[in-house]
Amino acid sequence: MSRLMESMKMKLLNNLSLLSVPIFLALSLAGCGGGGGSDTTTIDPAPTLQSLSVQDTSAVYTATSVVVTVSLSAASEEAISVNYTTVDGTAVAGTDYTATSGVLDFSAGDISKTVTIQLQASRNTDTTKLFHLTLSNPTNATISDDTGVVVLLDNSPDSAMFSNTAAIENWGSEGVFTASATCAACHAGNGLVMDYNGDDVSPFTKWKHSTMANALNDPYFNAVVEEEGHVFPDKKVFIEDTCMRCHAPMAYTHAHQTNTDLVDDPTTLLADGGYPFATAIEDNAAREGVACTSCHQVQPDNLGTIASMSGHYQIKSTSDTGNKTIFGPFQLPTGNNMINQTGYTPQYAAHIAESALCASCHNLYTPSLDLDGNPILIDPNDSNSIAQFPEQTPYWEWLNSDFSDPTKGNKTCQACHMAEPEAGYKTVISTKSPGNATLVERPDFGGKDNLDSFFGVHEFVGGNSYLLTLLKTYMTELGLGTDSGHTAQGFQDKVDATKAFLSTAADVVAMPSLVGTTLTVPVKITNNTGHKLPTSYPSRRMWVHLKITDNNGTTVFESGAVDSNGRIAKDNSTTGFTQSKCLEMLKQPDAASFDSIAEGCYEPHHDTINSADQVAIYEGVLGDVNQDITHVLLHARQYLKDNRIPPKGWTLDGQHTNPADSSIMDDGIVGLASTDTDFAPGKEAAGSDATDTVTYNIDVSAGTAPFNVTVELYYQTIKPSFVLGMHADDVAHGGITGDSYVGRFKEMYEKTPPITETLASQTINNIN
């Protein structure tokens, strides 16, 4: 083995190796009790009103009608009504379906209503199409989700869809790990305890349909693992093994603790071999994702430091300890019942409620490789100086903010993403007493400390309603159903909770003024979260949609509009972000002279906008060793652009230096935003105010005053270039034959596109 390979082995194995491909927990994005939502010139509805949402659905090609469900967040004592209408997408009324509109009336106590839409028997079913059902003009209610996507599936016999083996919920035990269903015997609600206004807020129930629980079932993650292994076939075992650390921690840890289910690693980077994805996707312990006995057995060793990040948490085997210990946040735990039921001994541990625990998988570094697949060295003369790319660093972002300051509230990851149902909420945390009797009321159970401690609902709600929508829509293909304990309603409830959480992530305020024929509109965006907005895996983006109409209703200006497939105009394959030359790994014709911005591969940061083809997009853009745009994670060397808005209190002095390259700040600002004076103002001294202001200067001489301005802040978890930039399914160019996770995800993405979320909005009328 070469000296370079030996040094790479040491470097990667010691602390910085994890290839954390994308979504994992997918929590980091939304706000924490700090505003968010929309603003219009109308009076805001009373906060006690229930909210309406419309569910996405699909119809097979033989269907003659489709039923769309409109739901209330809870039953109301008042009668509620809302208008609905169908809107064309790629499916067209009269050709593919019958246009439908009307009013839905909810009587007091009603929780849902349905709309039946007739489908045209003669419609062309050779391709998948979609249309929408939209809600408007509610009475005695608000609208949290106004658009339902109706997908008309095609009849293609060569569909890329295939089905995973069905996951099994009650899989028993593997080494120090146990199925969460075992924990549910005491930690699932029974209507008497862990109940909040009729909602089961127990750990098992709220966790079950979360992105945590489905970290391995995530079809996008599956696709990217396949893609990276296809690009670097010699490192496939190493890539898959390191990904499994955080996406299948129980099965991964058990395999390495017992030296079972491992395969030889041709790179010899893994001395004992690697735990492969093909084994994980068939292993029920792996399919349970990040579960009870993975998080609650993590030791406090090195948490919050580089040594524990990138999946380098520590979980002890029984040979290390002689027993199994479950860590929890409650002091004076009553242990006999847990020991008798599961064999685990409960123990109080402060670290289980600290952000540093989350950092073990949410601060992630990946080794940087050049276009030939060789490790990039910071110092060409030092074979140990392998570049490390900060794939995501929400923990650093949080640590460099007011959210981590005890004098300013100290809101941990858990405080936002596992929040109490309400401040001071108290509940017994088990349905069984030490004597194994079902509890009705036991206010003394477990000691006073148990009731006074923070009760974190294991909601794990965050910023990825799209993943949850895919999990719901493709339960059969993903092997989720009766045997796994999943339900479509369970996923839909999590989608609704995620969208509600996202509505707190940001505020947007427009301040238009008209001087002569120039309408100037400064748009101020405020990040309410404890990390960058957006954060986590760099497939995410946020952007401003600004529309100006005149007195006749004519559109005078529009930037950032989105189509029915969740794409903006620049997501096109001719001159936009998805051109083949932007998606290729080897830039043509001459990589040395390739200019990613000049070629139109991504949008630069804007402080001012005066043209409709300019869009204010907030995102991280990956750059390879040549500083060309890339969508291959292991080719990522540094960010070409990072104008994701920092959290409140973020400072330049508090940035975190890359562990391998001191010239890179892992939570820094990159590109034109770094010189934008109103981007995160205050960052040089007292700290960022968590805002950015982009100013639109628009010539409205073609319109008739008065003018109306609508501004919407859009968000999307997977931008099209990150999907179309995967090529493992391209058989004509050496891709995988047979079932391909990339091919399957692309079909899911086409049939169920990532319709944008609206984080905040504002409408201002009658501008003279």
C-alpha cells in the first residue's frame, strides 16, 4: 500500500471520514418560536382559528376519478368554509381531467372534507402529468397549505420503480440494540399519560414517522449513495460504510462490534471491512434508522468536538460494560421496570439534552477528491493533509449565535426540534408503574424531578416535508406499511407539522416607494432559526419571488416565479442551471477556462435587482478542485457561493476554521454576500441581526398606477440540478443495469415534484 494511501487511511479513520450523504435527520431549517409567516394588507386572523390544508394525491392510469382530502388542524366549534378550484399543470382541464370548483362547508366538529375530480377517459397516459387543487377565501379559519398536487401516473411498462423488502417493526434485538417497538410497550401513549389535548405526544408515536426513523428509507439518500459509489467504484465499500454510521447507526455499530455482515474493503481503509448498503437495506435494525437505543446509548465522550463529529459517536458494547445503559434527561429514574422489560438500566445524563449530541451527525465533513479520484492535499508535501469539505455545519452555526448563549435563552437543538407541547407541560413518561400496572393517575411516579424536567416531544420536526411526502406517496416501493408500522396518515400528520414549523422560519418585509417611473422595493428577510437559512445538505435553496402588477391587473415585473414542477425559469437545460455542461463532472471544452457563473450554472448573490432574469437565491454551491461547480459530493473542495443567512448573533470572529485547511471557515460567508454591507449587518461587532435586504429597482413606465407588490419567500429541499446531476442510471454511458436507486428517485421526482414551500409572504396594494 502506498504511503499516500496509508496516510489517507489514518486521516479518514481517526476523525474526519464520514461521507454523510444528504438528508439524514433533515431537521435543520425552521425557526424556534420566533415569528415567521406572512403579512398582507388585510387584518391577520385571530390566532385561535384552525388551519386548513389540502393533501397531495395520485391516480393510476386506469382511474376514472381522483379524491382530494381537505383537512382542518383540529375540529372547530364554528362553521367553516373555503373555496376550491382546480389549476392546470402539465395536466390540462378538458383533456386530462374535468375542471372543478366550489365551496367546502365544514360543520362544527367536522375535521375533513373531500373533493372528487373526474378524469378524462381518453386522456394520454403515456407520460406522468399533474395538476393542482387550490384553496382560497376561508371563513373562520386560516390556510396552512393552499395547494394540493394531483399526480396522474403513466402506464409505462419500463418504469424505474421497484420495491424494497418490507421492513418489520418488531424485529427483536441485535447486540446492545433493541427495536423501538419494545420501548413502545411503556413509551407509547395510552390516552391517559403523554397526552396533550387529545394528541399522543409520546416518544414512540411522534418518532415513528419522522425523518429520523426513516433515515435509511429516504429514497434520495439511497440514490446519492448509489451515485457516489458509481463515480468512485474503488471506494464504494468505504463510502457506504461511512454513510451507514448516521443513516443506520444500530446495524452499523452492531456489525462492527461483532465483526458480522462486513465485506472486504479494497482500499484497505477499513481494516475490519465495511458494512454495505445492500445488507443494510435488508436489515430491519438498519431500516429503523435513528432509533431509541441508538441515540440514548451514545456516550458523552468528546461530544461537541471534531473527534465525535462526522458520525464518530461512541456506543459501548456489552463486552465493554457488562450491561446495557439507557441515558435520559430525567433525574432519579425508576429503573426496575425498564430492567425487567428490556434489560436496559436507565441513567440520568445531561448530554442527552445538549446540542453537542446532535453535532455527532449534524456536523459533517467529507474527504475531498480530485477529478481522478485522488485525495486533495492541502500541502503537496504532506500526505496527511487531506482536504475536508464541510458538507453541513448547523452545530457550528448554532454555536456562533445568540441561540447558544445562556444569557440569551440558550435554545438547544432539542428545545426547537423536540419542543414541549407548551411551557411547563408535565406528564408521566411511562404507561406502566414499577409494579407493571397500567397508570391512570400517578403524579408521584418517578419522583418529583421527572415531572419538573423538560419533556421533549420526539417530533424531530424540521425542514423536509418533501421527503415525508415521498415516504407517504411511495410506501409500497419503499417497503413501508403494515409490517413496519407506518401509515399514510402518520406521514401526512408529519408533513403538516413540518409545514407549520417551516412557517416560523423566516419573516419578509417589503418597503416599496414610487418615484417617477421607478418603483423601488427593498425586501428584508429575517432568519428566525438558530442556524443558517437554509441549512444542512446543500441541495436546499431559498429564494424571493417578487411580482408587481398595475391598476389593470397586468404583470409589470416578476422575478423568481415557479412552475408546476417546482422549477424557476433558470432551472432549464438550455441556458440555465441544468445544462449538461453544468452537470458534467469534467467541464468542457476546457476545464481551465470554465466559468460557472458566466456559463449560467448558478445565480450569484444580489444586493440589487433591476431585471426579471435576476433572482435572489440563498444557497450553498459546491466547487471542485478547479473551482468549477460540481454535484458530486466527494468532488466538493469548497463552496463557490454561500449566502445562506446566518442566525442572530453570528460573528466573523466566531467562525470555525476548517480542521484541515485554515483558509476555509466552515460556517462562513462565501462569494458576493461577503462584501454586501446589508447582508447579516452587525457581524463585524455585536453580531448578525440575521437579516439580508435585497433592493429591487424596477421601471414601471409600461404600467398604470397604482401598483401592487407581492413578495413571497420560497424554499425547496432538492433543487433540480442535484437530481439531474446524478448519472448512475444512464446505462448508455456506463450506468447501472437493472434496478437503480438513482433511476427510481428520478421517477419519483418527476411524478411527485418538489413543490415549493412558502416560508413567508407580504402583499402591499395601491402604491402611488
